[in-house]
Amino acid sequence: MVEISEREEELPDVEIGKLLEIAVEHPEIISLGPGEPDFPAAKEIVEHTKKIAGKVNHYSPPGGRIEFKKEIVKKLKKENKIDVTESQIVVTCGSQEALLLATACTLDVSEQILLPNPGYMGFLPTFELFNANPKFIELKEETGYSINPDDVKKQINKKKTKVLLINSPANPTGNVLSRNILEELADIAIENDLYIFSDEAYEKIIYDDTKHISIASLNGMSQYAVTFHTFSKTAAMCGYRLGYVAAPHKLADAIKNTHIYSTVCAPTISQLLGIKALQMGNKYVNKMVKEYDRRRRMLIPKLNDLGITTPMPKGAFYGFGNITAFEKNSKKFCLNMIKKAKVAAVPGIDFGPAGEGHVRFSFATDYKLIEKALDRIEGFLHKYK
Ligand SMILES: Cc1ncc(COP(=O)(O)O)c(C=O)c1O
């Protein structure tokens, strides 16, 4: 039998996939696992999909359709204070594809990328696929999982480090980086000649008086910041596979060229719907955020009452709870919780070694189901003690 590549063999076995499969096969299980909105796409998007379905059978240019990029440039200027031209945008199949392409275009074998730990599970394997050398910046629970710029400085190897990745609002911790921290990170990038990959997938899912700031908007960042956006979370359009990256000219050109050899272009239908979504403004996302907030205010205090210490997330739709009062091994805890409480959630170890001892509870699930899941978790934890 012909062997598959070592590169693929070495990709991690992510628990979330298996757990969510179990949850789908057993409808009695309540899943607090989802990494995507539980809302449908907006009515206007669904209607527009039907309207344009007959006119979208052609490829688009690899960088994206010009009328879409024009809308993106307007949006970035107005909402993110990022000043770029259309030629600096590459439209991709979700931000995951953009991250893959940007990795291919910046990191040669064994060059370093610094990334937060715990962090989104899509990051590490992407860098490993390209034989880059990812290095973790450990985030601490005591600081609400913010990045400590001194920890970043300590990890930099002047010859090898090329990229620092940040993700704010963050999956899985819900942390949102402050302007002060972003300014310090920007200074580090300039001093050390590093790209900053800024994954802003949850940019509009923020609570209370939290502000989302794009690092690309800070002084001096135009040659260093690479910003990743997506329609998956903020427009509830995960299945449309639509995202984009805004990068300095040379890197944007390289990403565009590489795109031809991955998917050629993002689906034409999705790009036309992206225009519609941008023109619709923020009404729909604000409605979703209002409901996420209601769930957040119920779920997080209750988890804390139950002994799962969980900081109040400032953004995204996840609570990242410390389960060590009950169990150190997050995979074991989640498997037990599925079996005994019929509740699925994602083991912290899936987000990197610093995620061990934690579980990610998603509130992209119906309010009443979350309440029911919490009752079940309460019974389950009583027996754990
Ligand atoms: C932090 C983060 N970045 C990127 C992605 C990928 O999103 P997409 O490829 O759908 O745009 C996700 C998905 O869960 C995510 O949580």
C-alpha cells in the first residue's frame, strides 16, 4: 500500500471532531461545542442567494472580484481604521485559507512563528504543514489570557522569527487585547522586523464597553500588519466559505499568486453575497451579539458557581473554564461528561498544552439548551467530588 505523507501523519488528532461526531449521532446529547453561530444567515442573504444563483458559474480573479474588494476597502477604512487599496486585499475561502496562504508566503522551513497558547486549534497544524517552527507564547489565566509583550520579546530569535500571530477577540479564551498591549506588540514588530498576523474572526462579537482595535490601524504598522477577516462568525456565513486578508503590497501579491494553486478563487456566489452582507451593515450581527450576551451572562456565573472557574469573556462566544478542582485531564473530563451528563464541550488540550485542565464551553447554542446542559453538568460534578 502506498504510504501517505509524514506531514499528514503528524497532524494532531483533534478531539473536538470526534466529540462533535458523537454529539451529532446522539440527539440526546446537548452540544456546548459549536465553533460557529447557531443562527441562520440573514434573510436578505438567503433571498439574494436565490436571486443570483443563475449568474455565478464563472471563476473570479484569484485576488477577488473588484467590486467586492472596493466594498472591503471601504469597510476596513470605516470600521477598522485600516488604510489599504484594493490590490492589498485577497479574497479567500474563509480566513483559514488566507492563513494557510500567508504562511506559505512568509515562512520558509524552520523559520519561526510565535503564537498564543492556548489558541485556536487551526493555527499550529497550519504552520507545521509548511515545516515552519511554531513557538508558543503562554497566556496566563491570572491576566485574563492577555499577551505579555515581555514574553514575546523573550521568544524572538533575530535570525529565525518572522511572524507573531495574535487573535483578538480570542478563541478559546474570549480575551480582547487592549490598545496598550497592541501598541507594545506593534513596537516589537517594528524593532524586530516581524509580520503580525492579526486574526480578527470575531471582531464584532464583543460585549459591554469592550472595543475591538485592529493592530493594522496603529502608526507604522502598514508594512507589518496582515489582517485576517471572515464572514463566518459575524455574518453567520460559515458554509459560504468567505474571508479575506489585507496585507502589505508585496505580500498581498505573493498570496494572490499562491491562491491560484490552492483554490484558484473564493466562490463567485459567496463574493457577491459578501458585497450584500457588507452593504447591510451591522444590524444582524448586533442582534446575534445581544443574544450571545444574554447567554454569556447566564452561563459564566453558573459555571463559576459550580466550581469551574471561568473568566467573563470580553468577546467571541466561548467560556474557557478551569476544571482542575475536579480533574486535570481535559479529554478524560469531556469524555466522562458526554457519557454521564450527555453534554459535549471541547477539551482545553485541543487548544495547546497551556489549555490542559480547561474546557471550552460554547454559547453558540440555544439559551434553554444551555440551561438544561448546566443542570446536567451540576449533577455530573456532584458525583465527581
Ligand atoms: C480564531 C479563528 N480564526 C479562524 C477561524 C476560521 O474561520 P473561517 O475559515 O471559517 O473563516 C476560526 C474558526 O473557528 C477561528 O475560531
